[in-house]
Amino acid sequence: MNSLKKYVAEVIGTFVLVFFGCGVAVMTGADSGGPDLVATSLAFGLTIVAMAYTVGHVSGCHLNPAVSLAMFINKRLSLADMVGYMGAQVIGAVLGSALLKSIAGKVIEGTSKLGTNGVGDLGVCGAFGVEVVLTFVFILVIVAVTSSKKGNAAFAGLVIGLTLTLIHLMGIGLTGTSVNPARSLGPALLVGGDALKHVWVFLAAPLVGGALAAFVGCFALNTEE
């Protein structure tokens, strides 16, 4: 029953993250052809803050397969729970994308395309590298501030949310910013077509970045539980 509660919390949290984060990207980009950088960055960051203090006490508020992978590597999550978390996160992302698509109407037919990510002028290799670096920084912060050895639990949600805002400010103009396989997969599945062509980049690169952050956090910052 406790595991079920955690998975439901991850579904809810990821649903909210994708619906509001991608929703702001879609709505602010409807007329201009691209999302508002500051508004979209804040939407993702503030959603993490809100969910950290809403579902964080239940599941830890991962909302991201790359985070769950890092926590598994750092021995803070069992293999079974990692798989369950990842499945719940994908479900939440798909549900959030589906609701956004249903209410956005003709807006999503523009260039925003439901907040999907793209390799752009960077190409596959460039986008992969950017996502690895962005995810590495983001998850390194997470594994550090959530470590019981650091004693920052009360402020962890705020720090993580602000870090995600910073990551988006840097990454939106490059890849649209993923750093989260579930966040990328949900919208891509709903949009289909070209959105699925390079979605593997935004599934694999964050997992690589998350794994690297977990190892660095464990051996360099002593974040292993």
C-alpha cells in the first residue's frame, strides 16, 4: 500500500509538472512562435517547488526517471521502486499532455507543438551533449541537497525548483530543455510524427546525466545514504 501511495504521488506530481510547464510554453508561444523564456522557466521551477511540498513527503517528489535512477544508484531507492516510479512518471506525463492537448485546441497546431523538445541547429550530438550537461547539474544539486548528511531538507524543494528554473533559462533556446525523459516522452507521444524522430535523445541523455551526477555525488560529495 505504501508503494502504491508513492506511485500515485509520482503520477500526480508529474502530471502537474507537464501540464503547467508545457502548458505555459504552449500558451505563451502561440502568437510569437516560441515559448516565453522567463515565464516557461518559472513555470517548471515553481511547479517543482509546489509539488515538493505537496507530494514530497510521500514519494520524495522525483517526477523524473533520471532522478529516480540517480537515487537508485545512490542506494536511496530499490530496483522495484525505481521501475514503479518511472512507470508512474510516464503515466503522469502522458495524462498531463493529454489534458493540455484537449483544452489547448488549435493553439498546439502552432510551432510550440505541446512543448516537445527538438535537436534544432545543434544536431543530435550537440543536443545530446547539452542535455547530459544540464541534467548532470540539475541532479547533482538534487542528490546533494536531499542527502540526510547535508541537513537541507526543509529548503530542498525551493533550491531544486530554482535550479530547474536556471536550467530552463539556459536550455530552452537550445533544446527546449528536457532533463526529464517522462516530460519529453509524454508530449511527443501525443503529438506524434516528427516529434518522435529524435525523442530518444531526450530519453537517453538525461539518464546518462543523472547517472553521472549520482556517481559524482556519491564519490566526490559523499551523498550516498
